[in-house]
Amino acid sequence: MVAIKAQQAAAFTKSPPVTLSAVLFFGSDPGLITERSQQIAATIAARENPPGEVMRLDETDLDEDTGRLAVELQTRPMFSGRKIIRVTAGRRINAALLKDILDGTPLEGFLVVEGGNLKPDDAMRALFEGLPSLAAVACYPDSAADIDSLINDVLAAHKMRITNDARALLQSRLGADRALSRGEIEKLALFALGNGEISEDDVEAIVGDAADLALERIAEAAASGRAVAAVTDYGRAIASGESAQAIILIMQRYFLKLHRVRGDLDSGRSLEDALRGLRPPLHFKQRDVFAAQIRNWSRTSLDSALQRISETAKAARLSSQLEDTLAERLVLAIAAMAAPAGAARASRRR
């Protein structure tokens, strides 16, 4: 199967060939990769008679049983259609493992792999682009037409209209990540629910810049102590052309937001009131994570984090050739600061 280019990806995902046995989604838009992986898995499952079963396997599932992925893909369920297995490429789920599985016995199941921003000569891409029953699908940030179609789809589901000026402003703030873009449009529709029509003021009040939101995910992961996720998202951002200094700035903004809410709590305000006062407001999917971070980070530890971020920002400006290394070290350092704080609080609750 030839490589599926970005402009062909939507049509391919909606109607994959019946001869397909595995597909790789890759590119610089992780939200779009996830969305299309979910979509093709659901399509393949619904096409089975009886319907197939969608399963998710993680790297940890293979730690104790390295052959589990092969067994799942080569076993036909007794009471359902074939299994559709979704995995994310990583330490264990790599080109070498998949080549042994895909370049041999025909599969009973169907495999969906979510990759990162892979280079043209990457072994994973070469595998999926080189075998006739496989496909590699490019997922890059949405074009203006893609964004417009997404706006129409989400607002139609909410039976909402949008003015031309509001649409133009909304389009300018979306596109860096499909999942974030969809979430921002849904948040906007809920915000304007009851008005019937979304205005430019509504967009200005509720929708942040999608590129900043994509970078904010790095800060969010670091603040939760999820070092692997933070560094992975950092690598994707750099590979897609974002600057290290922009990432440092987003880290600073995110921790200033944490610092402000932590200060409000320390002065006697309730967490709910402090969160409600944030502008722009948090997306509802971010609230639980952000609230957990507030409980985990003390005012003193946030002061230390902000000091570390400020020092890194200054060093990156003075040594631009080292900014990538400095920013990545900052992400790891912040994640390391978060983990002990959370562990200490958990031990005190026992």
C-alpha cells in the first residue's frame, strides 16, 4: 500500500480498503492521530458481522508478556467479529516487533498504530509503506478548509450558528491540534448555549490560541510529574517547528496561573471560586487535573519552579544554540519537582 498523504487521510479513514490489515497514523498533530485512530477502529469494528471488538494495549501490557500483541492479533474471538487492537508506538512497540508480526502469518485481527512525527526514513514508516496490506497515514495540522468543516460539524451538533466575523476569529485561533480545536469549539458552543448565535465577543472571551494550548499540554504534564508524556509532547512540538523559547514562555504562564490560584487558596478562597476566576476559563476536561496540581504544589514549591523557569528563560536568550537542551532539561526538572511533592502528600494521607 502506498503512503496516504495528508489531503487523502480523511477519505481513507472513513472508508479503508477491505484488504487492509494494519494502519499507522503519524505526524505532528497528536490530536488528529488519536481522532483518526478511533475513527478507523470504529469503522472496521462496525463492518464486521458480528461487530468486532476494539481493544487498547499499552507498553505495560507487554512488559510481562512480550508476545501478547502477536497472540491477540492471531486469535479469532469466539463470539464477536475480529479484534481491532489500538497501540501507541514506543519502547516495546517498535518497528522490529511489528515487522515480525506483520510480515509473516496473515492476521486474524486488525492493528492500529499511533506514531509520532516520524521522518521519511523512519523504520516504522518504511514498514507500513512497504507492505501491500498495510498503510501509513500522514496527520498534520488542519488547513483552513479542515478547520471550517470542523466548526460546522461541532456547531451543527449543538444547533448553533456563528457570525462571519466570529468564524474568522475562531479559525485564526485553531488548527495546531485537532483534539484541542474540537474541545475549544465545544467549549464555545456550551458557553453561548441559549443565544442561538455565536458572536465575536463570545470567541474573544472563551477561545485561547490553539498553538499555545498545544504547548500548554507540555506544562500540564510536567506539573503532574508525568515526565515521559511531557518530554514526548516537547519533542513533537520541536519537530513541528515550535521554538524552545516559546515552550519556556508557556511553562512560565502555566505556573503563574498555578501560583495565582494557590495564592487565592492560601488567602482563604475556596478552590471552586479561585478556578472560576481564571480568564480565559479552564476547559472542563482540564479542571480535575489542574485542581489536583493545585493540591500537590505548595506556594514555596511554585516559587522554586518559577525561579527555575525564569533562570532557564534568561539562559536560553543568552545562548540560543543551547535553547533546545535547556528547555528539555527544564521540562524534566519541573516533572521531577512535581513527583516528590505528590508522593509526600500521599504518604501523609495514609
